[in-house]
Amino acid sequence: MRQAIVYTETVIHSAPEQFAAEAPYQIAVVTFEDQTRLLVRISGQRVQIGDAVREVESPLTYPIFEVIS
């Protein structure tokens, strides 16, 4: 699975209709080793700028990452 560093993050409280039942939830822009960035959903523990995160397997169509303990 891919690993990255959190570049920026936010918590969504007022979500679009299809995600309203999941609010509040956290999303982040993460930076990979090659300096590319991607917007991802954060699962589990909340992250902060500079935290190391890794991708987790998910049946969803968007990438899910969690903090590396």
C-alpha cells in the first residue's frame, strides 16, 4: 500500500447529500515521495499536517488513508 505525508487537512461537517450520513469526516491532501499530491479520505484517528499516512484497502471508489502508528 502507498504511504504519504499529510500536506493539509480539513473536517467536513456539512457534506454533500450522498455523504451526509457520514459527516463529520476528515479529508486531506497528501504528498507522495515523488512530490505528487492527492485528495484522500482519512479513516480512524484524525491526522494533522506532517503526519505519515498509509493507504488502506477499501471497496469504495476513492482512496482511504489512515495514520501510521
